[in-house]
Amino acid sequence: MARTALTVTTLTPNTPLVGLGTTTNIDATNSHSITLPRPATPAEILIVVKNTTASTKTVTVKAGANPPSVRAGGGDMTSLSLTDGSTTPQYGVIGPLEASRYMQADGTINVDVAASMTGTITVLYVPRSV
């Protein structure tokens, strides 16, 4: 399955961000992948999820591949369970993440969403200089 790529929004020091930056509609069929901009590390990203589904849905960060993720054996992180967002969207934030657990062999991070989930996902890169 080809995952839907998530665009990473880089935060700039001393500069306000209106809204959440670039958002991507949730793809519950294919789920998502994040390609980090250089020199970003998983420890410098935040994943912001908005659930607009009329039921509770989960978001899972998939375990990486070893190598490079020497701690991939720790398994997936079902990191976020968002309640009914049909009337009032529900938001959650995942991160920072460990490269040693979640990085895939190709350098991406995979994020799965529950079947029939709707809403958006935003990935923010917070450079260490911020």
C-alpha cells in the first residue's frame, strides 16, 4: 500500500504561525508517512491530529525497522485515542518521537489511522534553535 505523504511545516524562531501550517486530510484507507526535512530528527516533530468522526478513533505510530531503529522491538505506539468529533472536533498531539524506535529503513515515520476516521493531520518541525 502506498501511504499518503504528510507535509512537514517548519517553525521559524520568533515568528508566529497562523493556524497549524500545512494540514492533510486523513486517509483512512492508506494511512500516512512522514519524510523529515534535513536536519530534522523525530525528537523535533509534533504530529497534530484532528478527529471529525462521529466515534472514538485511534492513531498509531508504527514501530520502525531495525536497522536503523534498534528499539523497534518495543512495538507500535497507539498514542492517541480521540473521542467523537462530529459536533466539536477533537484534537491531540503526538511527539516528540524516538528515532531508535520509530524510524523506517527509508528514513520515514509511518502513522496509521483507524478505519473510516476523518479529520486532518499536521506535522510540525520545531528546530532545536527555537
